[in-house]
Amino acid sequence: MTAALRIALLGASGRMGQALEALTDADPELAVSGSWSRDATALAGALADADVAIDFTDGETVADVAT
């Protein structure tokens, strides 16, 4: 068995973030390793153990995340 793909989910509290989290719960090959929402402050922690980050934030927030 292969290790699960670890996903950092940015925008976790939104509609798409919640949908993705539900999908990862149903798939043993995926795992949310960290999540972040605009009101949280631990972005680095959400990204620390991830293999990939998926960003479902809005346009304003993504500019902040990218820097």
C-alpha cells in the first residue's frame, strides 16, 4: 500500500474546502495534512507536512498566501 498523498487545504472553511475534505475522508489514498482559513494564523503549519497545497481562497487572500 502506498502512503496517502498529504494535502494542505487552503480555504478549508469554505464550501469547496469542506467538499474536498469530505472527499479525502472517503479516499484512503488522500489525507488532509493541514488546513488553513483566512482567520487562522498558522499557514506555515498547514503547509509543513504537505505533498501538495490546494487553494480555494478568494482572489484577495491568494495574493497574501503567495507572498
